[in-house]
Amino acid sequence: FGLAAHTFQHSSVAPRSGFGWTKARAPARMQARGARRVEERSADNAYSRSARHKATSHIRLLVQPGAHRLRVRAWCSAIDVKQRLRDACGVPVGFIRLFHGPRELPNLARMIDLLPSSSRNSSSSSSSRSRVVSLTMRAQNPSDFATGCYLQAWGGQAEDAEMPVPLTKLLSKCQQGLAMGFAPQLAWDGTGGTYVLRDASRAPLAAFKPRDEEAFAPNNPRGLPGKLGQPGIHGSIASGEAHVREVLAHRLDHGHFASVPLTLQAEAVHPAFYVHSHVALSRYGAKVGSLQLWVPHDDVAANRGAATFPTREATPR
């Protein structure tokens, strides 16, 4: 009995001791696992892990004019950049327009979407050097468009002091004609909208061709409406891109070898323009297109076959 009692006593103590150890240590293990779960699911912890790869978490911006250099998080938006520029330049956020190449950035555009796909997730040194985005800032008072008569170079060209003098003069004379009340006139020929702008003496000065009035574009005035980006008259040229090709043709015409008229990309507002859909217009309701120097002529090439043009006349000497 004494042995049995001793055994019972030993067995009765051991479970209490074991139970007490289990009761004391189990919550600690559970708390550790819970802490790890919270840590893994924490946004701060996720950011701290991603911040180890600095190349993938930040983007460097070069904003012209002024050579403003900003370092921003990859997921920041254009409105965040505008707020940084407001502090640096003193320009109200509502007056700042940002352009990436020929494209104006909406406020919700993310900076990481402006990078090439190959450098968005890479952390290599070569990729980090390529994670630099060049932007163009333009201070624009929204009330400039309230007059209903507006013409200016598109994008950062308006702030570019190096814009060729002939283009600057062409733009200035067109603005003068509009200010004198000479409304743009829709030309009779062509498959898209071509508007003749006149100078102070009422003489034809330039032709403005909005992208949204090209053939198979939303605001085509010739009964050929469509969507921007769909195949145009020529299957390899999407609607809305013909005006860009005209601008590029002028820039590539070195030494005026091909006699391409002066051409620049511009935006304009005027009641004379045909508007059926506002979707294709710019942020302020302006039309974007090519502004080309007017060339006196008897007919358009589209009305004649290629055999009509002698080789000696089609090839510049």
C-alpha cells in the first residue's frame, strides 16, 4: 500500500507538473506564431522587405524645364508629382500639366507604368540606371480655354525655348488671325477634317488637322466616324496617328530635302471645330493635331494617280 501510495503520489504530481509546464509554455508558442502571422501580413513589414531592393521601390524623375530631379516611390501618381513640383516651383497644382513624350498624364497615372516592362521588377544596376523617367511640366491657367479661342503648341513644346524660330513665327501669326476673329474654315477636300487658318491679312496661312477628325476617328466630319486606334484609310495606319506622321516627316526632312512644309503638333479650341464626342479631346476639351504651313496648290494628290507625277518632279533635285 505504501508503494502504491508512493506511486500514486508520484503519478499525481507528475501530471500536474507536466500540465503546468504545458499550460505555461503553450501560449508562448501560440503568441510567437501569431506574431509571425501579423508580421507577415503587416503592410509595414511587406514594405520593409521590398525596400531592400531600392531599385524596384523608387523611380528617379527628371522634370523639364528647370531640371527638377525627384526621387519618388514607384507606385506614386502624377498628382503626387504635381504636389512635389508645387512645393519646388510655387505653381498651383491645378495649373500644372505633365507630359511624358507626346502624352499628357492624367492625375491617376502611376510612374511605374511609364517604365519599360523589362525594368519594372528588375533590381540589377543596369536596370536601376534605366529607371529614370523624363517628364515635361507646363504651367497652364485653365481659364485660357474659357475664351473658346485657343491655339498653342502641344505638350512641352510651348515651354521649349529651343523651338525653331520659323515654327514660333507660324504659331504666332495663326494666333493673331484667331484673335482678330478669323474663324478656321473646313476645307472641302479630303477624308478628314482640315481647317484653314488665316493671318491678319486674311490670307491662308496654315492647315490644322485634328487627330479626332481623321478618317474613322470619333469626330470625323465627312461621315466616316470610328474609334481612335482602329485601322484607318490605310490598314497599317491607325486613326488618330496620321497627324503624328506628318510631324515626324517634317522633323526627319534634314536640309529640307523632301520639301516637307513646316509642321508642329498643336492643340486648339474654337467653336468652328466639329465635335460629336468629347472622349477624344484633351483634358481641357481641346483638339490635338498637326499645324502645317499652307502651301498654294491647284489640287490635292489624292485626286490624282501616281502616274500623273513625272519622276523628275516627284524627286527633289
